[in-house]
Amino acid sequence: MSIEDLESIAQAMVAPGKGIIAIDESTNTIKKRFEAVGIENTEENRRAYRELLLTAPGLSEHISGAILFDETIRQKTRDGVPFTELMKKNGIIPGIKVDKGPVPLAGFPGDVVTEGLDGLRDRLAEYVKLGAQFAKWRAVINISDENPSSTAIEANVHALARYAALCQEAGLVPMVEPEVIMDGDHTIEVSYEVHEAVLRSLFNALYEQNVMLEGTILKVSMVIPGKNCDEQAEVEEVAEATVRVLKSTVPASLPGIVFLSGGQTDEQSTAHLNAMNHIGPHPWPLSFSYGRAMQQAALKLWSKDMKANYAEAQKTVAARAKENGLAALGQWNG
Ligand SMILES: O=P(O)(O)OC[C@H]1O[C@](O)(COP(=O)(O)O)[C@@H](O)[C@@H]1O
């Protein structure tokens, strides 16, 4: 696959008014989401739930792609159609989460590093055969008085860059995701400084590993105060700080930036994205790749009555896609 092919996939992922739905929760994470609403974490429930989301009528009007988990990319609809086939028919680009999750970084209490590079070349080749066109890797950056150490930042961005280079070799668009976690009592200024350090190191590392930015997507957190910070920020403040840090660290050759929701409410995540686009134009499209902020309302509804609420849950996720699609254009009006 040529760089032009990667470029056109990346551009399609951030097409105007469209974003990504993240349904790549690992088995442990989906367990937490299911348990919170009283759903048993069985393979069939996970399959049925992902089918509900992927077949929601009208979803593809505002959704360009979906990130799947290893189990999900192998699953089929009730009628036996592989999810990836169905997605391609509906114009939704299949993506795959390829990291193996964060583990404690030895010697640096409170810091973590994401694993998954060993054997990645072979796993990527298999995902390509299964129909994936992009792949995602999430690095987790914790904030506290002692964290993150510069060693943690370096270790995480190095892994992100190694994974990104392997993706491009395999013909997949890498979606590189450094997530600065919202837990803690840090201020928005601290969040800004950490984002700045992480993004600066990330783009250095991508350069060092010969990653072509034209065929890469950045998935990132917003500059926001910690959940327990006494001084929460206005929507405009978050939007302004996030855009400022991106402009000072992210090269304009990148085809697009998408945000994770990271524990924000549905409304906050949409309002922040909308406000950022409102103060545009920017060097890159700014869109969404939300997990919880796309799904939580639909999941809640479905959990109450899986049969009776099926269609309503599908309408709910499609409505969230529409709202976020409008926010990606700066046209959401609450
Ligand atoms: O810990 P896991 O299972 O990898 O899941 C992390 C989740 O975080 C995300 O990167 C972002 O999700 P949110 O929008 O809910 O923060 C998802 O793509 C992913 O499902």
C-alpha cells in the first residue's frame, strides 16, 4: 500500500462532519461498563451489543469508522455476516485496537507503559486479512505530584512510534493515542504542560522512527482540569487551551486529530469539540473518537430491556453520532 492510499484512508476517517466510534473496550473494560448497568459479561452479550451499535440505522451519516477489539473483529451479526463486511458495505472503516494495555513502569511508581510490540508485525498482518484499515494504540499518562516522569513519557512515545511504523509497513493507518488521564486534582495549567511535553516528545519520536505523518491520525485527550480540581474550567477555556497546545506541537501535515472522551459527560464532550471548531479554522480537522460519550446513553437504555429497547438504543447512539458530527463542524447548538 502506498502513502497515497494511507493518506486517503486517514482523510476519510476525518471527513467533514464525521468521526469515529470507539467500541474497542478490552474484555476487562467492557466488564466494568456492563456491570455498571447490570449486564452479564458474556461473549454473546458483547457480540449482540456491538451488533446493535454497528447496525444502528443512519449511523454512517456521521460515523466514518469504528475501532474494534480483537474478539469483535472476528465476530459476525446474528445473520452470519462478518462485522467488517457489514461495516464496509455501510461505508464505515474498520479499525482495530492493537495494544495490550498499560502495565506499571518498573522503577517509576504511578507511571505506566503500554505493552504489545512483541509479535505485532504478525498480528497486524492478520488484522489486515480480517479487513482492518487502521489500528489504534493507547498510551496512558497519569498526573500526580510525581507523575509523569520524563522516563514514562519517553517510554510511551517510543512504543507509540514503533507501533506506528509497523502499521504503515503493514498498510494500516496508525491512530496514535496518548491519553493524559483526567483523574486527580491538577489544574488546567498542569494538564496543558503535560500535554505539551507528551505531544512534543511524540512527534519527535514519530520523526525518529520514519513515520509518515500524512498517513497518521492523532487521538488525544483535551486540556482539562483534573476531576477533583476545585477550579473546573469553562467550555471556552478548555477549547482554547486544547487548540493552543495542539497548534504549538502538532505539524500541519497531519490529516486530522480526534479526541477521546476520557470520562467527560456526553454534553461536555460535545460542547468542547463544538467550541474548538467554532474558533477555527485550524490546520487539521478536529473530530471525535469517543467511547463512553458515544455509547453510555444507549447502553443504559439497552440494559433496561434488551428486546423492547433495542431500536430506541440504536436511535440514541445514532443521535449521539449526529450531535458529535455537528460539533465536528462547529454547528452544534446544544
Ligand atoms: O482500557 P481499554 O480497554 O483499552 O479501553 C480504553 C478505551 O479508551 C478509549 O481509547 C477512549 O474511550 P473514551 O472515549 O471512553 O475515553 C477507547 O478507544 C477505549 O475503548
